Amino acid sequence: MSVKGISEFTATVVSLAILLSATASMLAYYNNLMDRMWYETGSTAQSESYKCGVKVAVVDRRGNEIWLYNYGWNEAFIEAVEVDGSNSTSWYVLNAVSKEELNRLPPKELAMLVLNKTGEDIKIYFRGGLCISV
């Protein structure tokens, strides 16, 4: 084999190695992109499904007690309560019948939100973006 033949063979092998490296990099990027898209699509679908199943109504308000009924099929989690524009940290939720403390509003149950501070404008924020003004 001549020097020219060895040189051409080496150039071909190097070109092939560069092509394989570029292809592997593109496939890794594509795989990462597809995984991220599937994750975002799945989390968006789960979030929308949760929001559709949370249906909360204010039944009554008596002083610092707000009676809520979750007529949806998902549990409703209260994330924040605002009293007259300021965030309230002193509140708790009770089952309206048994008076046991709850950390969420179960579906098809009446619950009572008890505030330590009352005001005119009360907003209740639930997980998923649902907001109720009382």
C-alpha cells in the first residue's frame, strides 16, 4: 500500500468518526428534548385534570367561620388565605360534622374554614390556581 492510499484511508476513517460523533450528539439532544416535552405535556394534563375536579362553593359565612362544600371529585388543597389584601397565616380547616381538623377539603364533604382574623374582603387560594372571594 502506498503513502497516498494510507492517507486516503485515514481521512475516510476520520471523516466517518466525525460523522458518527455528530449523529450521536444530535440523537442525545433529540432524546433529551423529547423527554422534556413528554414530561411537560404529562404535568400539564395532570394539572388540568386536577383543576377540573376541584369545585368548591361557599355555603355560608358567620363571623370568622366560612363554610365550604367541595362538590368536585378531587381533594381541594388550600394554599393561602388573604384577609383584606394581606396574607393570613392563622387559619385552619375543620370537618363541619365531626369537627376534626383537616389539611384539605375532601370531595362531597362540608368543611369549615376558621380564621383568627376576620375582614371584609377574604380570598381563598387553592392548589391549581382556583381562587374564591368571600
